[in-house]
Amino acid sequence: MLVLGLNHGEINSSAAIVLDGNVLAAAPEDRFTREQKTKAFPAHALAYCLEAANSTIKSVDCVAQGWNPGATWERFEPLLSSMRLRREDYFYTIPDNLWNFTKREPRDWILMSFPEDCGIPPVYFVQHHRAHAAGGFFLSPFEQAAILTCDWRGELECHTWGYGEGNTIRVLHKQTIPNSLGMFYATYTELLGYRRDNDEWKVMALSAFDVDCSEMTKNVRGTVRLLDDGGFEIDQAYYQGAILEKSKLYTQKLVDALGGREGKKNEDPDEWHFSVAKAMQTVSEEILIHNLHKLHERTKCPNLAMSGGFAMNSVFNGKILEKTPFRNVYIPFAPADVGNSIGAALYVTHCVHKRPRTNKFTHSYLGPHFSNEDVEQALIRRGLRYEKIENMASAVARLLANGEIVACFRGRMEFGERALGNRSILADPRKAEMKEKINAIIKYREGYRPFAPAVLIEAVHHYFEVPAGYECHFMEKVVPVRKEQRNALPAITHVDGSGRLQTVRRDHNPRFYEIIEEFEKITGVPILLNTSFNINGEPIVHSPDDALNTFFNSGLRYLAMEDYLIEK
């Protein structure tokens, strides 16, 4: 069964193609259009997926979109029924009017069918949080798992518990707007002077600074109430994100409670920023820990699959096993909306069509691959000098050990927000100046934001406070760097002694593994600094031309493209 998955109209449109539950290919649209986090229809990503599957739209069995417009009809009764402006609106107003003769209970999916000879496959509109749940559970190694999805909102839901077993997902509990943890986090992002629904990474980094935020935490905690059933309520006297007409997510009452101050765009953070960020992160974690204790109590399952935009909070993710009864946790490589093209396709495959699970998914390398010939043609077209390298891993490792920064463009492009070795910028983690140097020549990021370590999985417990064999393949968790190693790894150790970890296995990415392995032979350290190959504000590079454009628009000196090394 061939299913084409779409995330269209939400943050970072994408497409994916799934055969019998196995993801053949997937890509975000912004990699092709170079418009970061575009909401446009993912036409380029869709075309890539069809080509990768050697298929056409006519041979696809069905399409799955990770949003169900019908799930909101209950909220707007009878408004939507009377809002037809043109006859084209019949697609929506006739079903809505007919629903007035029912209990108006929303379903997890709605099917739109077309005549067989028109060339459009049936389209399933899957509830947003069901797509998140499917992307978390069906990509996980678990046969059974408790499921938590959490984001700003999907249709009306914003926080959902579920239980996955085999090829089924059962909803246990759900919360709707306005009690949204995603909107809660976005509110403080905006209050601190950053872009809501975009710069939450920065606030998470600020929360690591060591400041006394006890009074601030008390005030933030006072805006939230934890419920006996495991849910929570957010006091709407402080938050107004659910009111679309309001220009800000927060009220003056919240400003007054947090010192009477609002952050300014591009201002340098000070103790107030650190205190607000730390307090909010603390309370967010308390809410989720309360949730997860109740979810575990209800499911009695040791396994947790977590997805949704809040699952990008790698600081909390690294604490789940310590702070909750769960013994195993899986967070997918793309838990935010971009991953719902995959999640919707998996939901339709398994939950709607009841196909058995066969997927043994282990990596995010689902995007386009460019051959040596493709790379060489791009180099010749630009009249560039280059060298073909017989042992690229050794060559890159030597450059890194000598203090150089190297961009790597090799293999299939990663899916999701994080580069995991194939579209990466690499550097020596032992040199403290690397953070400033990378920011100066290409990333242009705030100096307080950390860079991530990529470590050979066999050595992870020697450098980080985790057990031997600890897996964190997608940079999805922040964990403590061992105290005795922090001074030796300044470029990847954050101010609180932590690192956002990527463990690298040879069978997942042999070429990236070999670079780190060669670096270890030279330096004795099996770790590299790894950050995405892009200039701040642009998507990660997709093609050889993108890589060359970014290379020449930055201060990078070395670029490894497949088996070719370019120096300037």
C-alpha cells in the first residue's frame, strides 16, 4: 500500500511517501524553495517523493494530510453552515449543514473521494494530534507504548494522551485550547522579545543560566493549576493567545507579575531574561512531569512515545527517564509539524487500513542524494578548482584536528530540523573558540546558544552522564557532560554543563561514523561539534548549488561534497 503524506499549510510544509508502513522518502518544502518554514503546498517535496518511489500520483493508493478541518466544526456551529460565499464552498458547507442532523461529534479522520478516472487518489484528512501520535509510535521500536502529544494546537486539541499497541492507537485523554502548553511556552518567548512559534530554542538556551529565579518561578507557577486527572489549566487572566484579535499572547497582568518589563527585539539578555526563561522552563517541566506520572499510572506501560512541537524541548526530554516512571522513551527525528506528513501516512496505513507494522526505522536520511557526477557538474559549471579525495574521512578529520571548520555535504539529506552528519558543519569540540568562530563565519547566532556534540555510541558513557549504549540518535535530548570532561570539551558544553547529544552508530551512517573515528585516532576524542549547514535564517542546504552558494556566502574555507574537497 503506497501512501503519500502531506503537511500543508502548517509550519514547514513537507511531503513523505510510505510503502506498507516503511518510509521511502520525505523532505520539507523549504529545502527546495529556500523559503524557511514555508507553509506553501509542498509541490517540490511531493515531486521528489514520487520520483524516489519510482511512482506517479495515479499509482498512489491514497493521500494523507495531517490536519482535519472537520474536527473544528463542532466549535463553530452554526456559523460555518451559514458562511457560504461562493459555490466552491460547497465542499465545506454541505457536510457541515448535514452535520447539524447529527451529534456533531468529530472523528479522527475524514475521507474525500474522487472518481477513479480523474487521477486524484482518495484524500484522508487526519486529526493533527493523531498524525503526531502515529509519527511518534509507529516509528518507535515499541510494540506497546503510552503516547503523549503536545503542541500549540491542532484543530482544537493541544495536549493528548494515547496508548499504542500493534497497529492501533487509542485516545485516552485530550485537552483543547486555551489550556495549551505550546502556547504557554510561546507566550514567554514573545514576552522576552523573541519571535513566538519560532525562537523557543533561544528561550530554552537562556533557561540554563544559573540565576536565582525562585520568586519568578512562584509567580509563573501561580498562573497554572494542575488537575487531579493529570491535566492542567492556564489562568486566562494572564494569557490571551486563544483570542485571535489580540496582538500579544500575554496580558498586562502577566507583565506586572514578572517585574513590569517586556523584552525588546535584539537586546542582549540579562538576569531578567535568564530568570523568566528558567522559571517558565521549570514550570513547563512540572506540568509535563505531572502529566506523565498520571499517564503511566493509567497505562502501566514502561514505554513512552512523545511527539508534537513541544517534544523539540530537548532539555525536558533528557529528564524524562529520571523524573518519571517510564523506563524507555522514544522521540522521533521530526516531532513538530514538519513530521506530520510521515505521521499522517503512517496513521492511514495502520489505523485506517489496518496494515500490520513491519517498519524497523532507524534514521532520518530520507531526502535527495546527489552523486559524484552531480557534484562535479556543479563544480565545473562554476569553474571551480576541486580535488577528488580517496579517503575523505581521514582528510576531513585531519583538517578538524588542525583547527579548521569543515562543511559536509554527503549522502541523503536529513528530514527534520537537525542536521545529523550529511548536511553538517563540523568542528573540534576541544577548542573553546570554535563557538565564536562558527558564529562569526556562518551561523551568526546568539553567543549564549550551544552547539551539539556528535559522539560514537560506543564511547558515549565515557563523556556524558548516561549508561553504556545510551541512544540519542536525533539530538533530541540534552544530557550532562561528565564533570571531568567539561573543560576538555568547551565548544559543546553549555553553561550548565550539558550537551544536546547525538549518538552515531556505524550502521546508521557509516561515513559520518568514520569521520569521527578518524578524528579519534588523531586526537583521542571520539566527538565532533555538529551544527546544520546553513546560514542563520535560511533552510539547511539541499543541492550542490545550495551548498556552494552557502559556502561562498560565508567565511567557510573547506567544503567536502561527496568525494570532492573544495578549498577557498
